[in-house]
Amino acid sequence: MEKEAKWPGPEGLIPVLPKAASNASWHTRRFLDEILIEERIIGTHVADLTMQLWGKNFTSPIMMPAFSHLNKAGLDHQPMEEYAQAAKHLGIVNWVGMESDEDYAKIAEVGAETIRIIKPFADHEKISSQMAFAAAHRAFAVGIDIDHSIGTDGELDVVDGEKLGTLTAQDIEKFAAFSRELGMPFVAKGVLSTQDAAICQKAGVDAIVVSHHHGRLPFAVPPAMILPEIKKVSGKMKVFADCSVDDGRDAYKLMALGADAVSTGRAILPGLLKDGTPAVEKKIRQMNAQLKELMGYTGVAALDAFDPTVLWYHGRHF
Ligand SMILES: Cc1cc2nc3c(=O)[nH]c(=O)nc-3n(C[C@H](O)[C@H](O)[C@H](O)COP(=O)(O)O)c2cc1C
């Protein structure tokens, strides 16, 4: 059941769940909840969650979210650095969203393997310069949330006084090539169709995030629903997914449907805002245990052994 969530901070800073049928987060939650799992227990093993990604080793495919702005929530602590700390302690991938270079540098200083997601600014020079800044601060990868261009008024969105723009296939190709020059993988965050996924694949993108960005698109198709189709056109790209990954069972379902790794989002927010790093670590450890439990019950010994045929939806195999 959907709850009216109340987060601290200035009005509108942190997205809550509006009570409306158009709310994609609601459909996503409902869809994930209706996927059921059969058991394949004979001959199973305790699962290994370790993940290799772009030459580095991680302890789990559950990653941090690309959050932003949380240090401006008027708290007496710094959530952006705190969840980076948790990522570092746990040995999982960290993500950061829209932050100034100065603030990004402070988060990078924590030393987690961090993917920096930059807004699709109308000013492409700004995108390039933030990419170069990320490279200079040893980012693990860099990307653009390509799904954040249109605002709720139907016009190009403006965030923190910065005008955003739409990206063409050529723009994506250009930024992917620049990222290669800088020596970092390039990620397109916010892919929710086979058309966009195929364009990213052709443009030389290294990874996509199948996501509706906590419901930017009203009535957005749940990432879990479209993931198998997107996977078919993704070629060598890594396919990540997020939205409503609230526990390790949600992570399992997305991995079984083809995700190489997932990001949890607002599920870590209450603990992060209240108690910082330890609360985030506790939540991720719990999610890892839930993921490992389901992998054990379904004969999935490691991340390369997921099998979508264990999933059932409305009385049929998925
Ligand atoms: C406070 C907050 C700030 C966010 N900032 C960004 C951002 O700057 N860039 C971005 O790509 N996504 C941003 N997101 C979206 C998340 O990266 C992620 O896609 C989304 O929260 C996943 O859905 P979930 O919260 O239901 O798990 C933000 C989300 C929240 C809650």
C-alpha cells in the first residue's frame, strides 16, 4: 500500500509518492510485488554475490542511487558524503546525481568507486566540463540522466537555475566518445524503450540504466516489465535498473529479468537522513542477505547464473 511519505528539507526538494494513478512508482511497486518465484532447491549452493564491473571487484550487485541535493535538506550532517562512505565500507558501487563540481569533489574525496551522473544541460560545454572534472577526480564512470529534459509544465526543465535540454543520438555519440577519450565508461540513465536502448547501443554507450527516475514520466512502464525487451537490443552494453528496489527481493527479480546490477533509491532515504552511514550499511546488508537467500532457494550460485524461468506472473511463467 502506498503511504504518504514525509521527508525533511524544503518543500519539493525530495520527491515523495503522490497518490495518483499516473504515479509510475505506484505501478512499479505493484508490478514487482506480483512477480512470484518458484523453488529450485535440489543441489543448490550458498550464493556468491561478488560482481566484476569494468575491471573492478564489488561485493554485491546492489548499488547506491544517483541522489543529489541532500546536503541542502537543512540537516546537521552531510548525507551525500555519508552514503558514499557506506558504499566504500561495503565495497559496492556509488552513484552521484546533480552536484556542483565543488560539491562533487567533496563526495569523490570519500574514495568510493563513484559514477557521476550529469544533467542534460542545454549548455553542452557544461556537460563536457563536468565530465572532465569527474575524470580528474577519478570517477569510476560518468553519465547523463537523459530522461530529465521535459518538466511538469511540458517545457524544457530548469533545475537550480540551469536550463536543461534534449539530447539527440548524435549528442549521445559525442559524449560517449568524449568519455572514452577521458578513459571512463559512459552511462545513459533513464532508458525506458527498446528504441532508446538501440540508439544508445549504436552510439557506443557502455551502460544504460532502465529507469523512470522515480516517476518523472506519468504512467511510465515499470522497468521490470520492459527490461527483457530492452535486454534483447542492448548488445554489449551493461544493463542496470532502478526504481522501487526497496529490498533484496526486488533486486533478485530485476537481476532474473536481465539486469547486470541494480540501484536502490528512496528505500535508503529515511535511514540516511536520520542516522547517516550506519543506517545505510545496515539496510544494504539486509538487502544483500535477502538477495542471497532467494538465489540460494532458486539454484542461482552466482550473478551469471540468473534464470528468468523461475519467475511467475499471474499464474504463468514470466
Ligand atoms: C532526493 C533525490 C535526488 C535525486 N537526484 C537525481 C539526480 O540528480 N540525477 C539522477 O539521475 N537521478 C536522481 N534521482 C533519482 C534516482 O537516481 C533514482 O533513479 C530513483 O530515486 C529510483 O527510484 P526509487 O527512489 O523509487 O528507488 C534522485 C532521487 C532522489 C530521491
